[in-house]
Amino acid sequence: MLRIEKDSSGCVTKLRLSGRIQSDQIPSIVSEMDCDCPSKILDLSEVTLVDLGVVRFLIACEDEGVKLVECPAYVREWMLRERAEGVQPDSSDTD
């Protein structure tokens, strides 16, 4: 079960996500992040489990400038592998 704690101070919005995150919960996270603050932070220190859709969502968040803090090592590794796999098809097309 996902728990979201929101802390907005000044022009920074920080969401602390706890528990298991599944793809169908992404809209809830997006709606909590939807604000005028230019600086957004996702604290993943209490995340226990994610699925592929969530990993891709986190990659997109980083690409849009959202800072991920306390990201579990297995999630960070999965994100790195997903990014690498996304690059490989383009480079193999030039062979």
C-alpha cells in the first residue's frame, strides 16, 4: 500500500513515498506533485517495492528535473538498466 506525505515550503514541494508503488498509483503521485513550485523532490527512502511502470515514471521525473532522494539501490540499478536498454536499439541500427 502506498502512502504519500506532502511537504511544501517556499518554492519546494517534497513528497515522501512509503510502501509499495504500482503503476496504477502514478496518477495519485502526479496530482500531488502538480503545483507551481519549480523545485520538486521525491523521497523514496521508505519505498519497498516498485514495478516497471513506476521505474519508467521515475526516469521521466528525473528527466523533467524532479530530484529523487534516498532512492533504494535496486530501484536506481533498475533505472540505469532501463535507460541503457532504451539507448541500445538506436546504436545497433547504425551497424
